[in-house]
Amino acid sequence: MEAGIVGLPNVGKSTLFNALTKGNALAANYPFATIEPNVGVVPIPDKRLETITKYIPPQKVIPAALRLVDIAGIVKGASTGEGLGNKFLSHIREVDAIIQVVRCFTKAPGGEEILHVSGSVDPARDIDIINTELILADLETVDGGLGRAERAAKSGEKEAIARFELLKKLKPVLDAGKPARHAKIDDPDQMKVFKTLGLITTKRVLYLMNVDEDDLEGKSEACMKVREIAKADHAEVVPVCAKIESELGQMADSERQEMLEALGLKEPALESVAHAAYRLLGLQSYFTAGEKEVRAWTIPVGATAPQAAGVIHTDFEKGFIRAEIYTLADLEKYKTEKAIREAGKLRTEGKEYVMKDGDICHFLFNV
């Protein structure tokens, strides 16, 4: 799973990236601090892994991973060459979801003022600037492809016709200032093409509100504006204080937990962001467990057992025979896989089985 972190300059984007990836570098207090995208691969915290390893001690534990890409700051006019121009576009096209950092804090740590690139703190305006630039970039792509698609459609080829009809459908949506994901696409051939266009605004958005230290739950007027926008767009929203997350990132596990409890926070930002990203993209985890390793695997909600096996290796999906599955509750009750099997709780599932979040599996296959 890969997410691109975007935002206007001086909203705390790179500071949050460093905090989430436990980096030590601080973002410079001026626009365009990040020229090339920084990339961090961070483990997604999952307490279920701790429980599994208590009963099945492995040589190593491998959690699911979130790949974060810190993309250069976007400014108004970026789609037409302002700031770094289109340099950011190729990076955004590659990610699964967009994390848009929105400034909701008023002052920086220590009380000093950080100038906003637009002169004032207004999250609704900032979101509109970013979304408009992404929509304009997609509009350029659609406009540029319409002529070619129309000529290709005259061949009568099924995919070429679907592409032309799709682009004609997308243009008025983008012209109206709406993201491409708002387009209603019912035709399966058009949907197939839609997934290959590489449009930025097809991607789901998670709004990361960078809040003041006295507003950790994100209930300020500025935050409520962001929540309204996110609700209308069926997006996820997470409040985060960059200063606090930077401090948490430098602490030992025990100290970190103490600080979280003192602040009344249930989990650090990385967990909140990972869980929100999972919900946003319709993802879930299943586990494999043995002496060599205990590992979490990421799959879409609704994936079948063969599809889940294919995440480990394509041969597992091709030669899938069956899956042996038990639950975390089974493991906690019976303590060992042997006892689970003897109690008749080790289920045998076939090709039609739809995976459930938290399933612990062994796959049998033949190639």
C-alpha cells in the first residue's frame, strides 16, 4: 500500500512525514523544501501480531507495510508551471491514495508564527487550491487524449470506443471542478479503461489535519470545515499534531505509551493514518504463522482464498487446492495449532471462500 503526502508549503507536510517515518530531519520553513520525493516504508502497527507471537514464537515478525511518499509542495498554478510545475504529477500518479496535509494550527511550536503561503490559515481554501490543481492536471490529460481517442474509435475496436466514450464522460465532470472519481461509470468496458488512465483525481483522499497542541481531537472551527469537506467527498480525516508526533517518534515504546495516555490519545498518528487508509481503500489483513515467521498480508475486502494466497506468490493462486484457517480467538483459547486442530476448529476452505479480516491461514497448493 502506497500513499502520497501532498499539501501547500508550510503546512507541516514534511515534518509529519519525518514523524511518521521516525525521521530526524525537520522541514525547512520556506516553500519547495522537498525537491525530490522522500520515500519511507513504515510497518503498520497491529496488536494482533503480538498476540499471535505469544503462542507461536517465530524467528521474525513481519507486519504489513505502508509506503509513504513525501511529494513536493503544491502551490496555486502548479498545473500550469508555477512553483515546481508538473514535477509532482508523476509521483502522485503512482500511489494508491493521497494524504492531503491541511494546516489547522495557528502557531508553530514555541509560539513563533509560521507564515502561510496564502497569508492566512483557511483549510477550506487550501483544500480547494490543491484539489483544483489536481483536477486541472487531469483535465489536461483528458483534453489531450480526446482527439486521439475519437480517431481511434472510428476503427470500431471495442476498447477504443470505450476509451472515447469514457473521456467524453469525464470532461464535463472535470470542467465542473469535480474529481474524476465522481463520474458515474456503469459500463464495464469503460471501467476497465478508467483504471488505466492514470488520472490523479481517481484516487481516494485522506485529509490529515495538522492541529494545535490544545486541539488534539480536531474540534476547532478550522477542523470542522475539513470534516465537512471530507464527509461530502466520502474521504477519511485524521487529526494530528506534528510537534507531538515528532516527540513520540524519538521515544522508547514505554515512554511513548505513557505520553499517549497522558495526552488522552488512543494511538500514535501512524496507527490512525494506517487504519484510515485501510478503510479508505477497502483493505484488510490476514496472517500466516509458523516457526520461521509470523506475517501480516494486505488484501482487498472481499478477496477470495486463492486471491489472498496469490499475494504471497502467484503460484499459490494458480495451484490453489485449499486453505486451512483459524481465528485469533481460537489461538487464545486453545494456545497451539495442534490443539486447535484436535478441537476441530481448524477450518478447511475452498476456492469460493471469502477471506475475513484477521484470518490465520495455511495454504495448500500444487504447481
